[in-house]
Amino acid sequence: MKKILVTGGAGYIGAHTAVELMNAGYETVLIDNFSKSNRTLLEGIEKITGKKVSFYEGDCLDEVFLQNVFKSHGPFSCVMHFAAYKSVGESVQDPLGYYRNNIQSLVTLLQVMKQNNVKDIVFSSSCTVYGQPDHIPVDENTPFKRAESPYGATKQMCERVLEDAFITGFKVISLRYFNPIGAHPSAWIGELPIGPPNNLVPYITQTAIGIREKLTVFGSDYNTPDGTCIRDFIHVVDLALAHIKAMEYLNKVSEPTHYQTLNLGTGLGVSVMQLINQFIEVTKVKLPYVMGPRRPGDVEKVYADPAKANRLIEWKTKYSVADALLHAWQWEKKLAGRS
Ligand code: WQD
């Protein structure tokens, strides 16, 4: 029985995708180095699926570890590569850590895949590859601008690695995530920042539950209707389901090598202030916030044209932003031991 390897499987998107893979009957092997995660989500996956998780701790930079996983726990029909650092703000503070981790781990993984004759890879890319686009919504043919952050630059470079490598024997689909938010409706898994959250929604929920004193809105002087940045917030379960569809698409591709890129977004632009107001409306809780200066590395506005993904992998989002905010809040309350 061929299996699916999920790197970064203890992380936010990896864990949600593992749930959908296991629920769909795929045998799944997870690896993670716990640099930005812990065992919490692995336990949550087991509660949701009722199945034991096949997990091995290790780093995608470690070729010996990867070789062992492929030799002892394969053969794999596809690799889903989530393992990477993903904070725009943090990457501005630690560019070298981001370049080394995000790019070298992909190169090492591809080399080990080739040595083990594994051809299919679903890669976690990002809308940050577009930089600040001239026109929105962006489709996959939108030319890359200079990335606004080292994080975005690592994703541009990783896509270049895949573009140059696929003709040597890979079938690749790069999924350009917009802004993943929310949690599994069961509230057994969700976003689990280690330390103060870099991302907006976990900072909102930690403020609402009292862990953080107040939320700071990074910039209210942008050229947008309410002065705050605009993003395309997509429910993490919708994102996870797109990975199953992408893998099944690759599996059906007959040619020996293949490369596709897909935008995974709702197609709806929502501002930071709109998200804050919607959170308050959906949860009926107080949310103390203040306006602060812009954050270096931020793109002013970006949201997706998801038509290619809708067509090519027959996928579209089914959850709303309100659903995602409610699920994120239910997860935060579960973490705090509240029902
Ligand atoms: C969103 C907006 C902040 C925190 C994310 C992922 C990245 C990629 C793209 C997948 C910005 C503002 C934030 C806060 C705020 N996705 N903000 N106060 O930077 O768009 O990047 O989506 O690969 O991996 O990180 O997301 O949530 O950090 O910021 O005002 O306390 O919220 O300035 O405008 P970002 P984010």
C-alpha cells in the first residue's frame, strides 16, 4: 500500500491536511522537527480520526534522517512538503535562518525523493511570491514583483528550484496559500503559535481570551478603504482539502514530469479592520485594539483569483471567514481549558 509523506505534519496546515488524508483512507506518515510545533496537534489528529498517527521526529535538512524515513516507512506515492518557517515579520528579523531552512530543506528533500524514485510533490508556496502586485486579484500568470520579505523571497526561490528540477523527473504542484485562518470544527486542532503570535488571527484570539493585553493594528494609513491592509483569509480546512485534490490531480497526470502552480484563496479581499469587526460580531466578545505603525515586510493588499484551482483540481472554498473566526475562537477556548 503506497503511503503519503507529510513533512511539517505537527504544524498548522500539515496537521489539518493529515486529518483529511487519514479520513479519506490514505496511509500517512508525518515528520516534524518541533522547531515551531509540539505534540499537541498530533494528539488532536488522533482524537479526530480515531487512528494512531505514524510520526517520526526529525529535520528535513538532515539527509540521513530523510533517507531512513523513505527506506523504513515508504514507499511513498506522494510527498506533501509543509516544513518551513512562515512568518513574514520574523523573516525580516532572521533572513539567514529563513533562507537556510526554507530553501535547503526543499533541495535535500528533492534529492532524497529522487534517490528513492518518488516523483510527486505538493509544495506549500505562498501568495507572498507576488510581492505587491500591480493588479488584484492576482492569477497564477501575475509576474512576481520583488518579494516584500525574506519569507516571500524564500518561496519565490523554492518555486524556481522546482521549475528547474521538475524536468529531471518530478511531478509538482505549488500551492500558493493566501492567508490560512481558523481551526478544525472539532476544536481538537488549530493554530498553535510557540511564543507571541506573528499572525493576525491567533493574536486576536489570544487577546480576546486574555493572554495578550491588546491587539495592535499594524498600519492604518495604507491606500485602502479603511486604511488597513487587505488580505484573502481562507479557512484552513478548505486549504487542507485542496491538498488532497492536488495530489489526486498529480496522480492522474500521465506525462513523466509536470509542473503547475495554483492560487488557494477565496477570491474575497478583507481588511484587517473588517476582520476585527467580524470577529467581535461573530463571538460577541470584547477585543481591545490600538492603531500602531506599519510592520516592515507587509504587502498593502493582495487577494486571489482562484479560477484556475476551481477548474484544474475541481476545488473551491466552502467555509466563510465568519466560520473560520468562530472555529479559531472555539480552539482558543479549548486550549484555555474552557468549553
Ligand atoms: C496579516 C495582516 C499585518 C498581526 C501570512 C502568512 C504567510 C503567508 C501569507 C502562507 C497584515 C496585520 C498582523 C498583528 C496586525 N501565507 N497584523 N497585527 O503577513 O499576510 O502572512 O499570509 O504561506 O505564511 O504568515 O499574515 O497574519 O501576519 O498579517 O495588524 O498583531 O494583519 O500587518 O497586514 P501575512 P499576518
